[in-house]
Amino acid sequence: MHRILGKRVTRIVFLVSVGLFVTAVHSSVKGFRTPNLVTPGTLQAAASSRPFVIRHARIFDGKRVIAADSVFVQNAKIQSVGKRIKVPSGTEEIDATGDTLLPGLIDSHTHDWGDSPKQALLFGVTTELNMACIPKYVAKIKQAEAEGKALDAADVLSAGNVVTPPKGHGTEFGVPVPTLASSAEAQQFVDERIAEGSDYIKIIYEDGHVCHSPFSKFSREELAASVAAAHKRGKMAIVHISTQEDARDAIAAGADGIAHLFADSAPQSDFAELVRRHHAFVETTLTAIQSSFGTPSGASLSIDHRIAEFLSAGAESNLKALMPFKCSGELENALAAAKQLHDAGVPVLAGTDAPAPGSWNGASLHGELELLVRAGLSPLDALAATTSLPASTFICPTVAASRLASGPISCLSGVTRPMTLSPQGTSLPSGSSGLKLTG
Ligand SMILES: [Zn+2]
């Protein structure tokens, strides 16, 4: 799964593992204003199949900063992690003093087109969990990944076409999409999505009133039938919502996760406990929520020199773009929900909804992390929300046992491909079983 390269990313190093991937970035975990992605010299090491060791780094393993300060890589795999680790003579030494090594970032809610997966990687996002996309586009990306030709782009897993009723959300973009007219057809509809390549099933459950754009909405029965149809095939069911009431309905219907926090009301005191009891997760999309109140979330990112350096003209203008609608509610409600859910132990996964207006793939994840910290998460917890938490939620075998017990959830193999470090476009031979961050 990894890759890199291209002149613009010559300062990034990616070491990958089974969903665990290490990026060399400057700086502290205090701020999320982007990666000063780099360390001179690391690329050269990564660009080679020769063994190398990174020393004197602060290492965040997806959950915490560990005591080790060195990582030894050989045969494109992390062989050991520790302090003063011994390495074979001739091993290239990389001094990462002042840098932090951390897993590759996962954006748990994106949409993609064009070269957006490439752009995501520029900002350290190595996996995008796409929550609606044209299946043929995703199929092409996956084929390129399988052939080892997508070394300069983030991995993409996707819901493909969503499950939505006629005139439901998702039908308004001018692209013909299939729609589900009744519960009786739910299984066949879901089966068709799976046949198209959907890695998980995304179900739309909203009437649009919060953002003043009316849509048809499923009944509770249709929602439950769609969730059940996904579970019957071992797929996760992720339900798009925009209100607290709809979020509660989604959880009651058995959703594995809800897409978007709600901002229409402050979270009721029992909301997080409801979600926790049902072993569900949430995808935050605070970036999009902030933008939906009339302030482009990405405007400040676009003028941060650490981000601006990597932005195309299109990316810059999209970061500054306004949503075509304005919603009712308050960002503070969504921030409060994020905090309440996090405190209750619910997996709160950082997702951006990029490239919705006001955001951009990759760049906006750094803004999303800032918003999570503003919500009250610690910086390390925010980092976990974009590394270990989505990895354990979406990647087998670490799917929470309780969730496996409550329904047949499939493993997503797409993000467990063996690592390839890719120098100058040439990937190292893929190993057999991926990498483990050990030690
Ligand atoms: Zn979305």
C-alpha cells in the first residue's frame, strides 16, 4: 500500500504496515497545521531497497507516544522498533531528531474524482474511506493499486453508489444513480452495490430540511431493511444523517456507523451512551459542517504555507469555496457531540467530506484534527481518530469483537496489502503478509 514520489513529495517517507504506516513529519503532536512533511535524507533511504534505520524520532504508534526512538526497515518491512537497536553494518542511518514518526493518516469520509487520491497523499493521507463514488472510477483505482501502479496515491475503499430513495439525497448531482423504491427490493439493491464493488454500504437517511434542500427520505422500515440487507452479506452499513433524531433512528436500525455528526441540536445526555451500547462509530465531518454555516472551513488552511506549498490552483480555490447552501444549526452542537461520544468510548473517526466546497482531499484532514482538538479531544486522541481508530474499525482482524459478535461484519482486505516503498516510481517487491510495527 505504499508509495510515494513525485517531485512535490520528495520530503515524505512512508513506511507501511498492515494498516499501520509510518510517516516522517516534523513537529509536535500539538498542532495539526500540517505536516512539515519531511526529513532530508529520508527519501533517499526510502527510495532504496537497502535497509535503513531511522533514529532519534519521537514515535506515535497510533495510540500513544512510545518509548522507542528508532525504527529499522529491511526488505521493505519494519523489522524492529526500539532504542539503540542494532542493525546490520552498512545500514543507512537517518537522523530524525526533532521529527515524529506516525502511522499514515486515514480520512474516514471522502469523495473522490480525478486525481484526488494523489492529492490526498501529498498531505500524509494514505487511505481514503470514500463514502460515495462512481463505481467505475473506484474500480479503475483499485485495478491500478492491484497492479502496483498507484504508488503515488492514497488507497481508496468505497461505498460506491449509495442506497437512497427516488429523489433522495445523492440524486441531485446530475449523474444518474440507482435508487431504492421499497423495502422489498432492499436485498437486491444492496447485492447490486456489492457486485459493483462496494466495500461497505452507505445508506442515506435525511429529508434535507436542515439545509433547506428537500429530499425524499426512507421510512424507518426501509432504513432497517437496507441495514439488514448489508449485514446479511457481511457488509458494514453506514448511515448518512444530518439531525440528532435521524442519528438515533440510524442507531436503532442497527447502523454500524453514522456518517456526519449532527449540528441541529445539542446532543441529548443519553446520545453517546446509545451509540456506545450499539457498538457503533461516527464519522465526524466537522470540516463540512463548519463550511455549511457559511464559512469555508479550508480558507485558513489555504494560506498556511505548509499546506499552500502542495496545493494545486483547483485545490486552493475549493478550500476557499462556499457551500451552495447554508444550513441551520451550530457548529458547537457537532463539537459537543464529538466530545460526548469520545468520552463515552465511541470510536470517533476523523472524516472531512472532501472535496466538498470548503475542503480538499488530504489538506482538510489537518483542519479536521484541529476541530477535534477544539471539540475537546487531546491532540493524541485526535491523531488516534485518524490512525488506529479507523484502522481497527475498518480493517480485520481488529474489528471490535463486540461488533463482530453483533453481526457478520466483513474484513476489508483492501488496506492490508503488503507495503511497497516506492522510490522514483519503482516499488520495492511487495512482501507476502504486510508489515507489523513491532516492539
Ligand atoms: Zn459525504
